[in-house]
Amino acid sequence: MSSTYGKLFKISTFGESHGQAVGVVVDGCPAGIPFDAEFIQSELDRRKPGQSRITTQRREADEFQVVSGVFEGKTTGTPIAMLVWNGDQRSKDYSHIAQQFRPSHADFTYQAKYGVRDYRGGGRSSARETVARVAAGALAKLVLKNIGIDIKAYVSQVGKLKLEKSYQELNLALAEENAVRCPDPALAQEMFDYIDETRKKGDSIGGIVDCVVTGTPVGLGEPVFDKLHAELGKAMLSINAVKGFEYGSGFAGVEMYGSEHNDEFFIEDEQVKTKSNHSGGIQGGISNGADIYFRTAFKPVATIMQDQASVDQEGNTVTVSGKGRHDPCVVPRAVPIVEAMAALVLVDFYLRNRATQGLAYEQEEKLEF
Amino acid sequence: MSSTYGKLFKISTFGESHGQAVGVVVDGCPAGIPFDAEFIQSELDRRKPGQSRITTQRREADEFQVVSGVFEGKTTGTPIAMLVWNGDQRSKDYSHIAQQFRPSHADFTYQAKYGVRDYRGGGRSSARETVARVAAGALAKLVLKNIGIDIKAYVSQVGKLKLEKSYQELNLALAEENAVRCPDPALAQEMFDYIDETRKKGDSIGGIVDCVVTGTPVGLGEPVFDKLHAELGKAMLSINAVKGFEYGSGFAGVEMYGSEHNDEFFIEDEQVKTKSNHSGGIQGGISNGADIYFRTAFKPVATIMQDQASVDQEGNTVTVSGKGRHDPCVVPRAVPIVEAMAALVLVDFYLRNRATQGLAYEQEEKLEF
Amino acid sequence: MSSTYGKLFKISTFGESHGQAVGVVVDGCPAGIPFDAEFIQSELDRRKPGQSRITTQRREADEFQVVSGVFEGKTTGTPIAMLVWNGDQRSKDYSHIAQQFRPSHADFTYQAKYGVRDYRGGGRSSARETVARVAAGALAKLVLKNIGIDIKAYVSQVGKLKLEKSYQELNLALAEENAVRCPDPALAQEMFDYIDETRKKGDSIGGIVDCVVTGTPVGLGEPVFDKLHAELGKAMLSINAVKGFEYGSGFAGVEMYGSEHNDEFFIEDEQVKTKSNHSGGIQGGISNGADIYFRTAFKPVATIMQDQASVDQEGNTVTVSGKGRHDPCVVPRAVPIVEAMAALVLVDFYLRNRATQGLAYEQEEKLEF
Amino acid sequence: MSSTYGKLFKISTFGESHGQAVGVVVDGCPAGIPFDAEFIQSELDRRKPGQSRITTQRREADEFQVVSGVFEGKTTGTPIAMLVWNGDQRSKDYSHIAQQFRPSHADFTYQAKYGVRDYRGGGRSSARETVARVAAGALAKLVLKNIGIDIKAYVSQVGKLKLEKSYQELNLALAEENAVRCPDPALAQEMFDYIDETRKKGDSIGGIVDCVVTGTPVGLGEPVFDKLHAELGKAMLSINAVKGFEYGSGFAGVEMYGSEHNDEFFIEDEQVKTKSNHSGGIQGGISNGADIYFRTAFKPVATIMQDQASVDQEGNTVTVSGKGRHDPCVVPRAVPIVEAMAALVLVDFYLRNRATQGLAYEQEEKLEF
């Protein structure tokens, strides 16, 4: 129940970090979508470990296999199952952590909730689960492409290093040209060095991912509980290590007056537009056609290569010693995950909208100028 | 579909701002809960308009009527419908706004999405809908009381006026003793004056509501998509005027090292506890027994008493002139709404947990020291 | 949770038989549908008690009130709440049944499940709950009317009295011209007399309602679990007193050979049609454009005016003595309920279909001859 | 969306008849359940093809692989993915049926709904999908075993050959000792011969599967829409080739008087019991502790080895000639599928019940004698 997301474009993920495979079943993908396997693989490659010195050195090819729902190169409207087999299942000795609760990990809460847990590499609580999200999100992107929706995320902060420019002032395409995925090359280098230094200390550091969605038609999202930004928020907060979410003016908007914050309407090219965009493209929970933008805060990951005090399942005080591979800063690899989750939110609302919108409109009720 | 919330403690709200009534149906409330109507009314009173000079002067008694699901003073396990009739339906002249799109309101997006809208007082997009949430949330609180969960929200920021103390340093009970609902009486007075001044200018200002949940058992929340904080985030972001959400260390946590941020475990009173609480009481999406705390950012509300440029449904440029009643700052009245939504999230996870937790535990697997 | 039905056209019903009101919230009704209140009332009138000597003499006007979601005569896309106040709440003495479990009623199971029950007139287990379904179903019919779907139910059996003709051989419009709602006037009179006789004995008798849906486009229903007939079956079985459901050839189809049962295809008017219709208009769970037909079996209702042996909550042996008003045979009043539930199923699948169907079709893939 | 079943014990199936694999993800299985792989395999073996001369000769070992959610022999509370690879994917020539619509198959409806279909062996509309249900149902049975619920189905009719005895008069264990799965050995032999004869004619024949559930506690099922029998009905009707469902007295109950049909209560062993069981163990949609029994009608399968008239995608009249492997009568292999679906329904209601039942009961409200 907890591994299922979406109302109409519904995904169900499964698989543990060091189990046999991670995978996803997508139920509700429209029929007739060209299944671009190469694109899906390229999205997985953006997320995969070992991309540079500042990401975990776990070796996973992360090649996906599609098991169902695709025929003669197109989706058939039936469930699409995708699997990524875990190549790197070395038969490790986990006895040192099997009984211990690593600080700020999910070890303790899983043990308490379930009475049992797969302690190998964090099991299901590992961010390895997000492989499945990226695969499903790539499929969602293929659907969204048809209608011109484009999603672009990038790193805007690492520790105290902040990108001060807004997305309009940047060439976002540059983000994919460096290991940090920050569209300002000079700052990207600084961030890289800082992360690398943190890595050498065996420590970790947090960061922020910004995301911009362009080409959204007016009308996506639902009033009241399933507001577009509420669902985006939930989707982002469901990603491992996320601590906060804001859209449009966000937390900074708190300090503004309504007379400054309100986005005045005007007409351009026979379309209703807004002079400013503090709304972040969403008004009353529904997209207004302007760019959607939001920011997601990631904490420093809990896995560090330093000794920490903790307890074990018997209640003994223990020292947890980090070993192995870890990401000193998750945001570079989080970029495609943020995009994937955004795509899943948007495609779901797009389909929900199709279900009812325009069903009973008379011509004269449409917004036409 | 969009006015329904919850998986097991499911609520369905209805009603427009200037329609006949707003109400809610709660489906899934356990049987045998003493239905404390007085408490529910007192929660509605905390939200109702006209509480002081700094809230809207709309006159609504907001007295609720329970229509079903309660028998001989107890819930019966069947749907509980609660109604609040709209007393203040003056037959106003709405012609001045019927065709106009007020900046940063939902007028334009509703019109575009539905081809029709109830323009009287914002219809369904009005925060008046939250009456229904507060009634349902009060019922949720009654269920949570049984298991010792307590939820307390308060105002921590208005415009640039910030409460610098953490919740542990404050007497939260003081929050309810002033009109702003800030637990620092001196700062509360400053905030009051500032809001009042803003009101006189016909403007509005944003703010932040903090919330603390104590007494949560270990194990609430679900891994992966339905993480406790993801659902809390969605719930908060679904409240009108909310722009951001963070829990635990939040956005500030981004700048910390993992070695600072990690919450080390220790044993006290035969329970696993954490030395610090950057996790905000939630690890891996699941409550760890520590206090849960989170912050919700509200923008300045869009309704202001100043002239603004806009367009109408025919595409003409118009001037929107604010009139009537408005809240210059929503956070004082948002406090009970934040609590209500938190209660709805927690009761739902509590019931979900009961469904499976402990079903197959053997004695030796329990965490006992 | 259990009083909610539908995925996109979602209804939530509430209210007890002798409580203040019964009602329904419809969430997901498309915007712009002309809200024909007169039609909805006429559907409620078909269900209401006291229509003739053979239905319960409970006096209820069953006039409905719409509380939200309708503006200037049209649906707005927001939740539509409809209420029917219970006029006939005489302050009766229920002490004789408060502790007793009436045979084949839900008294015992409710008490065991909830530990408490509203014993007045069966509370929530009463068929009075179906008032809410008929109101929501009438709204669904208004949506379906737009696309030419028509639903017509009628009584085909009362006790051993069977209508031997198929629906094609009958003038279904005649059903509404007699109190039994059987389209064969002579048989209807026999049924009437038989029910009346049963009533005089203080007994009850079962019956069957047939239903025919015409005008359904090809493609409604979903493969695998949410097959069109599976959902119709669930909907019918959720009506009080229903014991069985069959569609197309039904139970009789068991005795046929495949070579007899298969519906051969042919082309007529550039459409794919079937020579026979043992499939009942549904193949692989999806409508094929032919008439949908199904049959629903109702048991004799449990309320009878005779003494029966039973037990009470303390485990004492007691005699339950029927008094008051009852329907000796439910099928005449069940006809509009069957139609309402069918409408709710169909409108939901229609909206689900709109969400994805045709999204990515290329012209050449369409079925055109 | 359409391949997902269950609210708390949620399954998502995938895979085409002649694709790479069929599989299922179970999300919501409680933690700590011993994962008895041997039992799950034995259930799949009961369903697999080639068991005798009267079932299809398709050769599939149907060995399942568990991919996630199990650790050290126990379920972990995380999603359990199970796969059965399709061994028998001969690269056949499907060109003869690729364009044709086989009578009473889902070919036409899938093509019309999706604009594309996997025509190899029926793709997703094939009963091969039920492999996934049986695997998930076996897991559900493992959960139910803990609480003493036992499910036993058997064949009660093939064509006109009917088992006249009720389940109480039979030794149900005998059902598994013959190829037909009828617990009356002599009748089973007659049925076998009749099916075999039908097979030789290249034809098919229908049948009925009865199912008995013992050991159900009082209180499973929900009032109103999610009645226990409504959900059982949906589950059965979702199985391929099913045309009807009845429980308890079923269609025959229509002809009874209430005074005959009502099940009078009495006390035995300090429990409330019923003298008769026309209710089929369910009153008001909720289990009353008596045996649950229901019957499911299967049509003759559409695949026959005879020439039939039909049309193709271009609208040409064609002759469809059956070839290959088919089940002349599905009921013997449907027995484990009926049981699996019943197990999925019951485990879901069991978990739903745990969520709220007994939460607020005071001692004196319990039913104790």
C-alpha cells in the first residue's frame, strides 16, 4: 500500500537494495505511446552510482528489462513491468550492522514497525528504490512529451554554497555538463570541490534541487486536497533525505505584502498571463499556464564514514563505524529523481483532467478572446 | 475526487463560501468514540471569523450540526456527517467580480478548468472550506486523545517578525491567550500591531505556523511514498495560501554536515531515544517516538483592499477593486487548521498501523530491553 | 471507507433510517451538466415508500435538497451534496428490539463488529440508505444522457411467478405503468395479488430485477479486476437483500457448448456487431457496443410480521415479534435502485475511459471500415 | 489501475500470455509471516496446464521466483514481487489471427479500446494472468491460516451434470483426488468423460465452482458498498469466463418466503449461531461466523477447435479456425483461482477490520454471555 503512487497512472515499486532486483509496475499508462527504451535507460544512467568521484562507488550497470505491457514498440494500455537486476550483490558480511541501529537511518523505525528488517544495505529504505521511480518517471516523461510539458531540475545549493541567480537567468542545459548538475559552471566546480573534501573527511553534506516545469496547460491539479503543489510536495518529500519543499515564492513569500506578491494578469497572444510569478505557476492548486517552479531541500545523508554512538537491538550501547560506499552529497544524483517524481505527478493530473474537462462545455463558456 | 482525504479515516468535504452550507462526511471513524460535540464546537470557534480586529469581520456563528453516525453520545462506526450552515448569505451584488479574474486568486484557473465557477466569495476555492476540515480534525483529535497523541500549533512568524526560540523554550499554552496565537506575549503584541497596520493599509502579509506533535508511538507512517512527513507535507500544502513545508531541520539542515545532523541513539527508561532531533521525530518516513515538528509557510492572502490591474473573461483589461471583509494575515486562524490536518494525517496512519502491525510478531522479535 | 463508491465519479453516502437525514456527496461530477432537479426528484419518487398497497406504508415525502456544487442551474465540478431529511422520525419506543437480534437482519453482525449500533429502524443497515444512491444515480444518469446511454430495469420474477419473455420481446415502457414494475401487464397483476396476499400473511417473498443498458459505446470497463460486469456485480450485490447476479447467458450459459454460446461477429452499418448476445454486451470485461443486460436476485426481506425465535445481547432466548411497516417484496422499489447503481458504474467507467482512450491513437489504428 | 486489487493487501498483476513473464507485486502483506514457498508452488501446480487429458496441453512448469519482500524466510512488510517466466514462448506464426476478431474473445474490445493489442495468445486477456492471482492468493492463505480461516472450492456442475448434494453432505477432501475436482468420485468420472468427449468434438462446455469458507470470525466485511459478498462477487466475476455469482440461498432464495428463509438465532457454546444458513454466513454484508458459501458460474470458453464466422480489423468477413491447445472446460483449473480470489478478499477485510475493530470498546459492550 505504501509502495504505490498515483491515481490513474499508478505505479507500484518493489525490491531491496541488496535483494535480487528492484522494479516497478506501471498500471494505467495510455496505449499507443512509443516505448523509447533508450530514453528510459538514459534517465537511469543519470541516476546510477559511480558517475564521478563524488558519487558512491557502488558498481551497478542499472540496465533495465521490460517484462510486459509493450508490444511492437508501443505501450498496449496494460501494466508495464520494468526490472533492474542488482548486479552487485556480493555476499558480504553484514553481522556488524545486523543488530545495530545506525543514527538517523530507518533501522530502528523499521525494526519497531515490522519486528523484522532486511538489514543488507538498508533493504527497502535505501535510495536504491528510486531506480524504480526513475524508470516509471521516464515513461511518464514520454507521455508528457506529446503534450509539450518539459521538466528540468538542477542543483542550486550544496552546503552553504548557493546559486543566487533565478532559473530565468541561467542556461539550464549546462547543468548536465558537470558532475554536480549545477547550471553555473564556476559554482559547480566549487561545489564539486566542497563535496569531494567532505567525502575525504568521511562526512556528508546537504543541498537543494530546484525544478522548473514548462509547457503545462492551464487546468492541471485539483482544488482542495489534491492541489497540484500539494501533490508535488508529497512526491518530493517521499524521496529519501528530503526535509523541505517550497514552490513559487515559498518561505521567502512570507515576508512580502499581498500588494507585492499578487501576480497581476494581462493578455498576450490571446492568452491570460501574469506579470510576475510568485504563484509558481499554480493558483488555487491548479496550473495557470505559467512556469511551475519549486525547490526541494535534502539533508546530509545519514551514512558517514565516522564512528558514532548508538544502541543495538538488545539495548546495548554500541559504536557504529561507517564503511563501504556512500554518496557524500545526494543532490547530483537526486536531480533525475526529482524530475521523475514531478513527471509522475503531472501525468497523473493530466489524465485526471482528461477524464472530465471539457465534457459539458458549451462553446460560449470557453475562454476565448 | 479532489475533495476527499484519507485512506481509512476518510473525509469528504463540500460546500461553497456563499452557498447554503459547508460540511464534511467522515467515513471510517472507529465505533465507540465518545462524541464530544462541545470540543468540536470549540475547535470551530478557534477558526471562526471575527475573533478580533485583525481577522475578517464576516459574521458567522459557525455552529455545527451532526446529521449521522452518532448514537447515544458515541460514534457508531458509520459515516458521520457534520454541517455548518452559512448564516451570512446576504444577497450581495457580485456583478463587479463575476467576470473579473482577481490577481493570485483561483478565479482564472477555475474558469479555465471547469468552464463555469461560483464567483460568490470565491466559491469552493475560499478558505471557508476549511470549516469542514476543522470539524473532521476535531473528531480525529478525539480518537488520538485515547492513545495520548497531542498536537499543538502556533504562530512563529508574521512578515519579518520572527520567534527565535525553539518550541522547547516556550510555554505553548500561552499561544491561545492572544489574538495572534504566538506563545511569546511580547512578540505577539508586536505582531498584532503589525497586522493591524497592514490591515489599515488595505494590504496583507504572510506568516509561518509551527506545529509540534507529542506522544506519537513508534511506527506511524509508511515507507516509500506514504512517508509520515510526505503526507503531513501534502496535508499542509493543501491548506489555502500555503507555499512551503519543512520538518525537523528543514531547509536549514541543508547546510549541516552529516556528523552534526545525525541523531545518535541512546537508551533511557528502557526506550530508544535520540540525543538530538534533527529528524523531527521521523526516520525513513516512520515516527521514532520523539516529538514531531514541522513548519508551514503562508503567503500574504490575495484579497487586498487596493486597486489592481487584471483582465476579465472577455479579455478586457480591468481594475479590480477590493472591497468587503478580509483577513490581513491568515496565520492566527490557520493554527487550528494546521492542527486539524495534522490530526487527520496521524489518525489515518494510526489506523493503517493497527491493520498489520504486530499481527505476526513473535514475542522474541519485539524490541524489549 | 465502506460508504464510498466510485473512482472518478465518487459518492459518499451517510445517514441512518431513523436519524435526521440521509444524504450523499458526489465528488467528481463533471462541470457544466445542467442540474435537472425535477428529474432527480422523480427518480426519488420511484423509490419512495407508500407508492401502493404492496409497499411499506412509512410516510416519507423524500424531497431532496441540494446543498452545494450547483450554480446557476449547472454543476460546477465541485462536490454536490444532496440531503433528504427524515420526516417520519416518530419518537417511538424501540426498547423491545434494542437488545434483540432480529433473524437474518444485520443486528447481530453490527453489534459484534462495532460494539454499538443504532437499533432504530435498522440504522445504517436499512434500505433507507439507498435514497442517497438513487439521488446520486439520477445525477449519473444526467451525465450519461449526454452520450446516449439509457438504463432500464424491470421486475422479471416474484416468488415463482416468472416473466418468460426476453427483454427484446417486451415493451419495457409498460413496466412503469403498474405498481410491480413488470412490463407484462397481466403477469404484473398476478404478481401484485401474490405480493398482497403475502403481505396479509405477514410474510415476505423474493424476486428478480432485470436490467438493460442501451447505447453504450465500445470500450467501457477495464480488463482484469475492474471488468465492467465485475463492477456491475459488486454494485448490485451491494444493494440490500441481493443474493445473486448474472449477466448475458448467466447461470444458464453453463449448460451450453462453446459452439452455441459464442457470439459471431458481422459488419452492419460499418459497425462490428454480434449475431447473438450471450456475452451480454461485455467481452473481456469491456463493453462491445451491444445491449448490456444482467439480472439481480433479491431474497425475501427479513422483516416479517410473524413471531420468530432468536436471542438477545445477553444471550437469552427471545421471541421477536414483527410490527410496523414493511415491504412484503422489495423488487418493485428496487427497480430504480438497480438503475441508479448501474448508472454509477457506467459513468465512472466512462470517465476512466476518457482519461486515456484515444490519447495516442494514430488515425490508421482506429477501427474504421 | 485495472490490474490492481485490494485496499490494504493490495496486489498489482502484470504480464501477457505469450510475453516474457507474468507476475504480481503484493503491497501490504503483514511482516513476519513465514514465507512457505513450497505451499505457494503447490497452489500454482493446482492451476497449471497439462494436469490431465482434459486440460490444455500447453507445457508450462509455472515455477515461481520471489524477487523481493522476503528475508530469512519471513515477509518483511515490504512489497513481495513474484514472477513466473513463460517457458513456452515458441516463436509462432500469429499472422492468421493478428487481424481477426475471434468470437466471444476480447480481441475486438481490446482493439477498440486501446487501438493496439498483443494478439499472441490473447495477451493480457488470457487466463494465464490468473497465475499471478494464484501466487498472491497463496500468500493470502498463509496469512489466513494463522487465524484459522480455511477456503475450499470444488466443481459442482459441468454442462448439465450437477452435484445434487450440499457441501455438508460431501467429503470435500475428495475433490483434489480427481482431475475434475468434484468431491463425488462417481460423478467426477462422468464429468471427466463428458469433458473429454467435448474436447474430441473440438468444443467447450461450462460449469460451476462452489466454494466454502470455514473459520471466519464474526465481523469481516463492511456495510453499504463494500459488503463481504459484494466484494466476493466482484472478485469472482473478475475471473475469466465467469457469468454469474450467488451466495447463500442465491437465485433459489427468490422463491422462498421470509418465514422460511430467515435464519433464526440460538446460543451454543456461548456463541450466537443460526439454525439454518440461507444467509451464506453473511448478514448485512458482514460475516456472522457461520460457514460462508457461494457459487460461481463459468461459461464454455470461447476458444474452440471449430470454424466460426467473424470479421477482421478491416471489416472483412473471415472464417476463424481454432488450432492449438485449449481447455474444453475451465472449471477444474478454476478451482484454485476461485480459492485465491476468495483468500484475497478475506485477508483484505481481515486487515481492514483490525484497523478499527475493538479500538474503543469498553468491556461491557462486548458480546459475552
